[in-house]
Amino acid sequence: MSTAPAFLAKTTADIAEFAKSARSKAAGRIILVPVDFSEHSAAALVHAAKLAEMLPAALIVLHVVHDPGEMPGYYSKLIKKKRFERIQDVAAEAFSEFVSEVAESSPDQPLLKDAGQLMVIGLPVTRILEVVRELDPVMVVMGSQGRTGLEHLVIGSKAAQIIQLCPVPVTIVKSRESSGD
């Protein structure tokens, strides 16, 4: 199964253009799903597809390519293996594969095949909030590891920051497999 390639938005104007196109679907309603390729993100994407079908709403999957200061992040194994020169090329391929794998593992969710894929470069929390401002989704659905206690205070949580700063409702989803850890 092949999904549409990810659109790399380099400017706010690019995000606005992507938003305009996305709003033309499903009566202008959008559910935004930021993903980091984790099992929690996969669970959030499936949950968001169910919500989007009920509303109805267009499903937009967002991946923030880490700022070069945080390089190589999620892409280190792929960079060594495939020797890509540009990190966004690695991220685009990983992003497309992630969405395709989630869609294949959930054939009962047809919206996953038609989900829009948007990539931006930068710091995750900042860029997610910028995309929220431009897309004006009805909600954000994202996965979280659910760290608690000292680990949460020391490491921080992107999901917690999004919950505090996001102007639209946020739903946090954890993978069922790891919720018993």
C-alpha cells in the first residue's frame, strides 16, 4: 500500500497553502496528528482516524524533522544504513513508511490511506503550535510515553507542553502494549 508523499513546508506560507487544501475536504474540519514514529504515535494515528470518520474530518499527519542541533534523532539508523545527504530525505522516507505501515495494520480505517502528510523542520513543540495556528484543526491527537515523577521533570514532555499551550483540544493516546509497563 502506498500513501501520498509528505509535503515539506519550509515557510509559514507553505503551511497556509497546505491548510487551504486540507480544509477543502470534510467540511473544513481537520484533526492534526503529530507523530514521532513511536508505537504511541501509531496508536494515536489509528484513534484519530476513528474520530475523523465519526466527525467527519480530514486527517493530517504531521512530522517535525528535528532541528540540526538535535541531529540525528530518530534518523540515525537510517542515515548509517542508506547514507542520505539530507536529513529531510531520510525523514520523508521514514514518515511515509510509518504512515503506510499504520494504514496496513489497520485496514478497517480507510481514512489512514487518504491522510495528508505534512513535514516541517524545527523544534517540535514550537513547530506543532505553529501548524496548529495555520491549520486551525478541531483537535490535536498525539501519542505520549506518559513519563511521570522525576523523569518527567528532568526530561520534560512535548505532549505536556502541547497540552498547556495549544489553543484547541488535545487528546493524548498511549499504546495499549506499553501501558502496563
